[in-house]
Amino acid sequence: MKLTVVNCGDPREYAVVKYQPLAPAYISAYTPSHWDRELVDENFQSFDPRACTADLVAFSALPRHVHRAYAHAATLRKMGVPTVAGGLHVSAMPQEALEHFDAIVEGEAEPVWQELLRDFEAGRLQRHYISNFDHSLRDLRVPDRRFIHRGYKIASLSTSRCCPNSCSFCYMGSLARKTYRVIPNEAILRDLAQVPQKMMVLSDANFLGHTEEHYESRRELCRMIIRSGIKKYWAAQITADVMDVPELPELLYRAGCRMAFIGFETIGQDGLGSISKSQNLRADYTKVVQRLQGLGIAVAASFILGLDTHDLEYQGVLESWLDEARPLFLNLGVLTPMPNTRLYKDMNQQGRLLCDGLPLWDHMDKATNTIRYSKLTPAQVEQMFQHVVAHFFRKRNIARNFLHQLLVRRRPSLSLLYLVSALKKRENTCRTAVPGSSRSYRAAQHPAPPVAK
């Protein structure tokens, strides 16, 4: 039996793909040894379904690339090759996905993957496998890193699953049966020991958790990394209340954490309430940034434009805060209705979606206007986006931060990474979705050229 796993993407977009997808590696860890396994990662090479020799093809895709998975599956169906798909988009839109694949996995794949393969071998493949997002991770296997393309410069590592928060715009907030769980520290260390890259990103939606038990688990993980002697530099998604957890910020730095991605999202309590981000209400954003960066952990501050509370004056409010707090990085996006989230349902009910279905999913890059805003036009949001990016990534700011990382922090590799990333982010733009202009339409007319391994 032969299994081909396809990580859908577009080689022309690889510049925005910073780190490794882990889903194929976890799937491989649960695939019996009598299966011949093959990976096709479309961030590096296009998948040609007409040349496929697999008995079963499994797809993983982000929303903006799901049209590629659907198109590949349609070709394979004509050839009589069965297909299966999973991931967050499939879990959010299972009925849509069932129209395109022979089988889907709704929820995390590990608990049902071997059952699915046994069913396939016995000729009784089911249409819909459900495992939810709440099963125990006590015996979770270490991902098979042979099933990750070697072209990635930055590694990924998973230390937890799901997120305890319920932000209206986030996939995780839309999941009905989810529980925040940490992976056992011993398994994390075994995985960490096999990572060859010096730099990593933790793929966790929320590294911190929300209970004292979670906090102690995170502290102990840092202590174990320190004791192991493994020297890696890594980034993680950390919530703004991290400074309220005793001892953890200092341990994060000693364990190798050098960047914290923090979803501040907006300035002002009314804005936070509009997106159900109440966990940020007590945080002093400026103190969080200054204290973390004082420890040596750079902050990548994430903000969203286009909330119902935002008007033309908000640009000045955000730029003033950025000048005051001076986070090292800015991740700027626009309010994006990810599939089946509460935000999507609200925008759909109010008739504010600019398009829907595949034409909408194709624009899920968080830099494309896909809704009608309350107090701003899409053109005004585009202009605000450009002004904030230009303001934050001024050449003198980039030069100052680069020299600080190089000469004060004495991190030559990280300073170079910062410089390259900052110069690229200066070019970030915002655009507006127009029905008929989605990637699925353009791809039909201008297919991506194959890229060699």
C-alpha cells in the first residue's frame, strides 16, 4: 500500500511560509510500517495528480489553498484514486469538504488515523471520521520528521493543542468540542532533540494555557530544556497576561525563547469586547512589551484593522502606541471572517461579506478586505494599513533595531533574520477582494509552474 500526503500550497507564495507544517509528520508517525509513504509539499513543488501512483492520497490545506486540494481531488476521483482530507478548514466546513473528498477527518487525526487505514485496507472506508479536539495527549507519538520537507529553514515544534480563549475571529474559538491540553514534557524533549535547525517556532495556538496546572507545566518544560543543554532559539504565541505568571518570563528566556507573538489586536476596551478578546482587558500593553523586551524576548505585536469600533482616527492611536511601546515587530492584518467562526456567521447574517465560499476562502490571508466595515470603507482600510506599515517600518527604526540586536544583544544570526524580515514586511500591502478575482479563478487560467525539489 502506498500513501501520498500532499501539503497544499503555492511555490510562488513560499516567501510568506516561514516554518514547517507538522500535520504530515504526525500522520506519518501513526501510519503502519507496511505502508509506503510519500510527501509532496507544494510550498516547494507542485503536485501532479495525473502522475500519482498512490493507493490513497491525504490532503492538508489552509483555507487560501483549499481550492488546490479540491481540484487535485477531482482529478484523482476521475482516475479512481481515493482521497482523504483533514485539518482546521475541513473541521470547520465538513459538509463542504465531503463534496470533494472520499473521506474526511473532523478534529485531530491521530486518534482515528489507524482506524481509517484499517477500514481502507478492508474496503470499508467511511465517509466521515470524527475525533474532536479534546482527546488525551498522554500517549501522543513524536512526529516523524522525515516527513517534513528539508527546504524549511525554521523548524516547528508542538507543545500543546487548542486554545482556551474564544476570540470571535479565530478558528479555535469556533470549535465546539475542544479542550486546551499540553503535550507531555518528555515527548516534547524527545522531539526537540531530533530538530536539526537552530531556530524554531512553536506551532501552539496558545503556549501559556489558563490554569495554574498549565503554568507549572510550562515552567517545568522550560526547566527541562535548560537542564538538557539543548541550545535552540525559538518563538511562541504567548498571551498578554504572561507577565502575571511568576517566574515564567525569566524561564522562557533561559530556555531559548527570543520572540513572543502576542495578539494585542486593538487599542481600547470597546474594540476588545467586539471580538470577545476579554482576556486582554487587564493587560497594560506597553508594560508587557517593555518588560519582555527588557528580558531579551522580542515582541511581535499583532493588531487587526477594521473592527466595528475603528474610525479614521484609529490610525493615529495605533501609531502613537507603537512609538511609545516600541515592539520589535508588527504583524498587521485586517478583520478576517475565517470559515464558520462567529465573526463569519455574524458578517454573513448581516450581509457584509464581499464574497463567499471558495472566492472568500481564497482571500483568507489576513491582508485582504473581505467584509464591509462599519465605519470605514475598504479603500480607507487599505490606506490605513499602508500608512501604519510605512510608519512602523521606517528605515531609521529598522537600522536602530538591527544595530541593537547586533551590538547590544550580540545576536548576529537573529539580527540578520530581523533585518531580512523587516525589509520584507516594509513591502506588505492590503487589498480588497473582488468576486471573480480569487485564486481559484486565477489558478485555472495561470497554473503554478512545477518547482523542483
